[in-house]
Amino acid sequence: MSDGVVPAHSVGAGPELPIAWARLHPLSPLAKGGRAVLALVAVTVPRQLAGGGLEQSRLGVDAAVAALVIAAGVVSWLVTRWRVADGELQLELGLLRRQSIRVPLARVQAVDVVRPLAARLLGISELRLVLAGSGTGKARLAFLPQHRAVQVRAQLLALGAGLTGETAEAPERTLASVPNKRLIASTLLGSPAVTVAVLGTLLVVLTVVAPTSVGPVLGAVGTVLFGAAAAAFRRLNVEFNFTVAESPDGLRLKSGLLQTRAETIPAGRVQAVRLIQPLLWRPFGWCRLEVDVAQQREREVGEEDVGQLTRALLPVGDRAQADALLARVLPGAVTHPPPDAQAPRRARFKAPLSYRRLASWHDHEHFVARTGRLQAATVVVPLAKAQSIRWTQGPAQRRLRLATLHLDTAGHRWQAAARDRDLDQANELLRRLPSLARAARAR
């Protein structure tokens, strides 16, 4: 095993993955430290202008801090190297505290090419691997040249599927795209934007009726307003120009406004699919389709990714589009409940507002559960992906002879919960579903 740093060379469909150790792009320190330096500049310039002139001592301190940030990035780049060997992506990083990371490509759940704004300006991209389990939050190559990142993604996916690294990138066929006008309209009708509108209207009314109370109220709701506005912008930033395509190596999702993202979810890695129908979307016939894969916990992914963990397969669209995409991801699954799928009428005493929406059903391949009133959600879980089946019963359910059955998967975001089912039916499901799950995995 050589310790030298050699560039990848060209063969077949593109440069091979490095067998000897290779470094990341030389501009990586600038892309990593650029955000911190820009934040420092944003603070320093107004402060200097407000002082009526340059404060040499403070300016020197700020320049030293910026230089340290860049220097730390350069050191990090110098001590970071990567290669692919023995079916693994291998990473070594750290100066004082060295780390050696081995990522089995067979465990890869998705591969993303992410281009933050600074990286886009520099012509480089970050490659992120989403894995099942914990402890893998640093499975990323930040940064590679844009064309190289796309090639490496294709080669890693090929190796993970048991093909050779020289396999050319598979062609793709677009399944759906979301018009940006519809995305903006749906965001304005979403809960964050509605929260901003309601609280903003309240503040305007208070300004007219009771001006003296505006200050205390603004202090109380300011954080909520900022959080709601940030959530609405984050959704637009993440899902702008959204397209989903199908290829032999899986689903390809592309989107982004300031930060672009190209994700590939290999076939068979989907843990669950969720169909959401918010109340204000229903008059337009809109819905949202999300997909869940096995992945690391939020604290291991990185703060900048928390808002992007839930992958939208269709950010907003009509029911026909959602059903067509669901058929591609989970063939045979249906989100329209059969007549006997409803919860028993006595469930209305426990859930008076939502009991009419409670439903669950299954076949030999999938388990489906629907919940919610203001935001109806239907979760589809392939029985082959079930990790555990749980039966729960609260005090109110005991009196009403009801119980809830949960199907857990390796996904992180949600589960299928058959809420407030008849007790005998819940017991029967608890008895039958494990054998159906075993049979589904064997097929």
C-alpha cells in the first residue's frame, strides 16, 4: 500500500478510482473556510464603517483570525487522503487526532453530489455517501472537480452494485419535474408560510389597536417568525428546479437554488414512502411524496444537512403523478384504502378529529397506514424492510379495546403506525406480519 499521492488516470468510461492514496481538490480549503471568512467580513466591515475610520488593532485581529481559518483548512487538506480498495471507500484524516474511515460500498444507501454556493463559484463539488447505521457521518469527499465528482459517484454506485469501476454512467429517463411556480405556491400554502402570515397579520392589527403592546408581543413571536420564514426559504432553496429521473443504478433527484444537489438512491434501498396531503393543498389536488432510506442520525450528518434529510420524491404534484412514482419505487403498492381499512367507530372517542382518516391495510408485499387530519399522511413500508413490529396500548385504548401496531424500518424519519385498531385485529396483525415479512425477504 503506497503512501504517495497519485492522480487518478483515464481508462474506459473515465478516470479510474485511485488505488493509491489521492488528495482532494486544492481549492477545498477555500470552499470550506469561505463561509467563516465571509461571516467575519460581514461583521468587520460594518463595525469599521460605524467607527468613522479604520481601527488598525481590531482590523489586525480580524485578519489574523481569517488567516488562521484558511491555514486550518490548508492543514486539513494536507492530512486528508482517500482511495478505493477492497470494495471500500477509505479515508484518512486529522493531524493531532488521526482517523481512518472504511466505508463498505455495499452499505451505501445513496450518493449525493452537493454544490454549495462557494463551491459552485470555484467549480468544485462535494460527494456525500449516505449509509445505514451510525458512526459514518464523515463519509464524504469535500471537494472534487465537478466532472470528477460525477464520475466518482457513478463508479462508486457501480462497485456497490457488484460491477466494475470502469462501468460507464447509466443513462437516465426523467419521470417528473416540478414547475417552480407550483413549488412557490405550495410553499406559500405550507405551514411555515401560513405561520408567518398569521403572526404578521396579528402584529399589524396590534399596531393599529394597541400600539404599546407591539414591542412585548414582537419579542415573544419574533423567534417563531424567523424560524418559520427560514423553514419556508430552506424548502425553496432545497427543492427549486426539482427533477426525478430513473436509471439502472436507481433514482436520481436533482434540485437546488443557491446550493444544488444531485442524489442517487440505488434500487432496493428505499425503506418507506410517505404521501402527504396538507389541508390547504387539497382544494388544488396537490400532494407530496417522500422517500426514506437507511441513514445515520442527524447529529452525525452535520448541521447543514438537517433540513435536507427527508428526500422528496415529488415536492408537490397531483395524485396521478404521485401514484405513478410510487409504482416505480414500490411496484404493487397502493395508497387508496380498501373498504375494510378504516378504524372502528369507537376510535372516535379517543381521536374525535382524525378517526375518520385512520386506516391501515396490507398485502403480501406492503403494509400501509394512514393518519392525520390537518396533514393527512400515508406511509407505505415494504414488508421485506421491516426491522421490528411493535404492539402498544394506552389506558384509553384499553377501555375501548383498541391497540396500535408499529412497523419500524432502518429509515430514520418515520414509521408505519396502524393507530387505534380493534384489539383482536391488532393481535392478529401482530401474529401474521412477522411471517409475511420473512416470506417477503425470501423472495
